[in-house]
Amino acid sequence: MKKIVAVFAVLIFTLHFSQKKTSKFSVSHNRNVETYFLAEILSAEHRKNNKDFELYKIKECSVYQPIVKKALEKYGSFKNSEMAVLTAQINDILLEKYGLGNDALMKPLLYHNEFPADKWITAYSFNDNKLTETQNKEVTSLIKNYISKLHDFYVKENIGEFFKENKDFYKSAEAEYNKQIPSGFTEAMEQFYGEKFNTYTILVSPMMMWPIEDNEGRGIGTAVDLKLGAKNIYEIASPFVRVEKPEQFGYDNQFQARFLSVHEFGHSFVNKEVYKNNARIEKFKELFEKSNLKETMIKTGGYGDYQTCVAEHLVRLGEIQTARIQKDFERSKKLEEYHLKNNFIFLPQLEEKINEYENNRAKYKTFGDFVPQLLEIFENSNIEFINDALKKTKK
């Protein structure tokens, strides 16, 4: 599913913090992820779906993403390789048959030990509550077979050499992103959600293409379950600044970095609670589809699913509350204004309702404990309110 894209070029912040290095937070990159995005670049001409957009991304991003340009120069002859064809095929199948985008590949890529290793960190199986058990097994097999082929491609063509050649750029991109991040933001998130994860990792992806305009970027959130219930969560981030000078690496925009990080980490706290309450959300499905909300949310960010609409609202609520906990009230206000303008019409009601959670933490230990109360806002709405609220966002 198309992930969140946000433009915050007009926002300027005077704070200049960097996330303190702890054992829980880090900025890095991952060879599995980068090798996949290399294969995706090579596959564009073989796509059935979105071919024009994939070709446009290459033409556009190779101008100001140095890693994309270098990858094309070194591996352009592989455009008709087996790996290019397989990558096009898996993306077309995932989209056509299962309604999934390339973000579905990020979790399994991180469940696999980093190439050139050929083992999995822990057992992997795909699971989407919108698919049947049979479909989830089919997708699991499809993805695992693909990653095995991707690994073989990495080894056979010595892709690791490319990362060695460009290690300075990757390290500089990591440092550039890290300096944008506010001190203690993961602790603020844990305070709000009442839950903790094992590690929080931002993976810069200079190979991931997303056309950059006004510092627009793409973030993909995912997680890896470990033994004893521990979980590592990730944000995979495309560049959101055009690299036009030697000292630039694609991530020198403070607000975009902060927004994407809190947003994508937020999905690991929120999504599972939304899916857990799916029966309640079913009551909202009819309102979502019969009002103008579905059509509007598809245009907003490709959110054509009622569960996703609810989850995206709650993640944005978490962004605002995290900023408030950090006493970054300018940022929280900007977020409120931006998200409301972009059709997240239930946010004012959610913000009012969340006060009950904040004032009764003895009763509601975690955000998940309070989600059923927040869902009342969606299920008790009506088509007239939704359509009127959407009209107001256009003014």
C-alpha cells in the first residue's frame, strides 16, 4: 500500500538537538534493503503495473540521488537479467493478486540475516488480516523464494563491493539524518503509548527512489519479532533532500526527518491495536465507503482501506501527543494544522478524547487499553458530518 508522503518545506525549527546514542536507538543502513531497491531499479522496464511511474522515478531520481546514478552506471547491463524480471514479477503479483505494495517486502528482508549471510534471523511468515490463511501462506512462499534469489544475485554479482565503494556516502547519510533527530523522542513515544520496544532503528536508503519536490520523502515502517516477545522496530527512509553539493547526502531537513521517524515508529504501536479491534472498526466501514471519505483518502495518500484510515488517524494523534510531551508546542500545532488540511477530519475529536486517557493512566496503562474508546468516534459518526468536515478542509 502506498505509504505516507509528506511535504514540510515551509516549516522552520530553531531547535538543534540530536538523539542521544543509547543501546535502543540508532541510524544505519541495510544491505538486504538496498539490494532489493537496486533490483527494483533494474526491473522497471519489465513491470506490467506502474511501469510509467517506475521509469519516471529512475529518470528523475538519478539526477539528484548519487547512489541511484552510480548503481545505474555499474549495474545497468543487468536490466534484462533474471533478477530484474523476477523483481518485476513479484511486485506485479503482490499488487494484482493480493493488493500489496513493495512495503510488504521490507519486513522479510529484515527477518533475513544481512547479505551475504544466507540464513534467517528467526522464522518468517507473512500475515495480513485482510488476506485468508491460504493467501498468507502463498505470499510467504512467494517472498521467501524471491529473497533466496535476491541473496544469490548479491553473492554472484558481488554486490557487496558496491557498498564498500560507497561506504563513506552511507556513513555520511546516516550522520546527516541522526543530527536532525530530537533528544529523547523514543522515550516520549514510550511514555505516550505506555509500551516499549527492544530497539528503534532508522535505516537510510539512498537507493530507494521517491521523486523529491519541496523536501518530500517516503518512509516505510516495519518490525522484527525476536525471542521472548521482544521486537525491533524500523523506519526505512528514502532521501528527501536533493543532493546538489558534495557535502549533501539527502537527509538535511530537520522537520521531515522528525516527522517520518515518529510517524513510522508510531505504526508499530498503533497498527496491532487497530487490527485487534477489527470487529469494532467494521461498523465504520460503511461510513467510510458511502461518504466521500474513501475517495478523498485515496487522493490524500492512497489510503483506500477503512482500517488504514483509522490507523493513519491514530498515528497522527500519536505524533501530536509526542511533540507535546517533548514540549515542542510549535511542532504539535504545525502537525495539527497540516493533518487537518490533509483530510484527517477526526483529529480534533481524537485530541479531545485522548485527554481522558492522559488523565487516567492508572486505569489505562497503555494506548491499546484506550483504543476502544477512541474507536467510538469513528463508529458513532455519520455521513453528513464526514462530508461537511471534508468540505471545510478545502477552504
